[in-house]
Amino acid sequence: MERPALDPDRLRAALVAPAGPYADLEVVQETGSTNTDLADAARLRPWEVPDLTVLTAELQNAGRGRMDRSWVAPERSSLFVSVLMRPVNRDGRPLPTDSYGWLSLLAALAMAESIAARTGVEARLKWPNDVMVDGRKLAGVLAQLVPSSDGAPPAAVVGAGLNVSLTDEDLPVPTATSLLMEYASTTDRNILLQDYLLALADGYRLFCSVDGDADAVPAGGQDSLRGRVTARLTTLGRDVRAELPGGGALLGRAAALAPTGALVIVDEQGHPHTVSAADVVHLRAGQA
């Protein structure tokens, strides 16, 4: 199967200032993890990594997903892209760090919306940051804080992995899927990456304009970030099992999103629990 390379010149012309919203974009042939590389650079050389810096790779050989799972795929079969964010509001004031939990949901929403608009594949969200098609994982998002060494507010790196042209034989797990397998109208990674990054930058700009308040409707917008996420989120109202970091599980009904983007689960005794990080399993009737 022919898998064309990304075109750095084309992507920079469309996405990097002055024509686009991004500060810089680099395409590398191979790396361990775009998230790790970008986070290390932002921590060690912050003056070289401004807000909205992009790193993407043709092959990622040590990518990590949620709960420290590995994420690998054949060369040029997927999108592996990370964006460095230093969120500030219109007045230049840093956003409250408790709003950062929405950044991964913002990125997953941008991925789902851009895919639907471009390819006709109607993707949905599964908390906290999976993009799904009919219960199978199409893409995943992983956000991490980048502490500052000079006392400034932390940055965030938001990485996304999208299965584009993987076949049945390529899938890392049987519960995954790809745009090719979903009969997408295009699998051109240059188009898909450009659409995603433009959608992400637009959503990020709106989020910053309301000071990271997911319940606020930005000027010129039609809905809040919470409203847009909820419209595509399949988790709320479902019986779930949340597998918690470090072991243990919580069973209950996914009731709401907390102000920080965390998931509120009401257990069988009616007690609410706010879960910030977990691997959530949607349960069928009679399943525990």
C-alpha cells in the first residue's frame, strides 16, 4: 500500500504565521514520542518553544497512551502530532491551571469535528479523550503538564494519534479502527492534519478568550465548550467501570462533567465520585 509522506512546506504555508495561527511546525521522520520531545524542549529551552508550536512524526516508536499503554503503527499510516500550549486570556493573563483538564477534551473534539466535516465519518467521544466510531477507537489524545523552571505557569503538551490507513492486520488491538476501514472519503494525511490543527487552534483561541471557562459561550460562538463536548460524548448517562491509576475500580453511572473536565460517577449507593484520570469502560446490561 502506498502511503505518501507529509509535506512540511505545504503544511507550514497553511498553518504557520503569518498565514496561519501556529508559531512553528516541524515534521520529523522518526521519534520515540512527539509528546516527550516537545515537552523536553519546552522545559529545557522554553524560549525556543512558544505557544502553538507543533511537532509531528512519520513514525513514532515509543509513543504512550493513557495508563502508560504503548501506541505504535506502521510508518506513514497514522498522524502523530503534538502541540505546545501556553494558554493566556485576551489580557495576557495565564489561564487557571484547573482549566487545563479541558485541553485534552478540546483536542479530541477538534479531531472528531474535523474528521466528520472532511471525511463523512461520524466520530464520537469517550471520556476522557478517545475518538470512537461505533465503539472502536479511531484516535486518542494525551495531554501533559510541562512545569516551568522559572516559576512561570506550566505549559501543556497535547498529543494526538489518529489511525488513518491501518488495515485489519496493522491494528494494535482488535477494538481499534482506522479511517481507511471506515470508508473515509479521504485518507490524505496532509489534509487531515491541516484540518485538525486549524480546528484545534480555533477552539483553543475561543477557550482562552473566555479565560478557560468551559461553561461560557465565546463571543461569536454558538455554544460553550462543555455543550459541544457533551453533544459528542457517549459516556454520560452510561453505566461505567472506571479503572483507576494504581489499581482499583469504581462502578457507577457517569453523571456529569465537573468544572475541571473530570468525570462525576455516581456509585450504586448514590454517592458521587469525581474522577480526573481513569480508563473508562462502557458497560452493557449485566456487565460489571
